[in-house]
Amino acid sequence: MPNWHEEMRQTLCGKDPEFRKLAEEHSRCESQLESLLTQEYHSADDFIQEAILKKQKLHLKDLMEMVLARRQHEQALR
């Protein structure tokens, strides 16, 4: 059974363009990271790209969590 957090994420993906853009970018970073990690050979540039992608994902997740917290706060005030 999905919790409030996951339900709100799904709702925001459908209704909030800002959240949807963040979620799409997070997903894109995740796909690139998975692709990078499945390679057999890793160059120095690959390790740098891996670190960059992980930092981007974390930053995007933080931004998405801020949007969720703002929505939760708005609902609590109603």
C-alpha cells in the first residue's frame, strides 16, 4: 500500500510542472548512471562522470523533497 509520500509524488508528477521536470531529470541521471555502471571498462572520465551524476541526483532529490515538504505544509494549513 503506497504511503502519503509516494502518493503525493505521483500526484505532483501529474500536476506540478516544476516537480515533473525535477523527477524527469532525476530519472535521466539515474539512467545515465546505470548505463555507466554496467560498462566493463571504466576510464578516469567515467569515474568523474559517475561522481557528477550522483551529486546531480542527490541535488534533484533534495529539490523534490523541498517541493513535497512545501505541499505537505500547505495541506496542513488548510
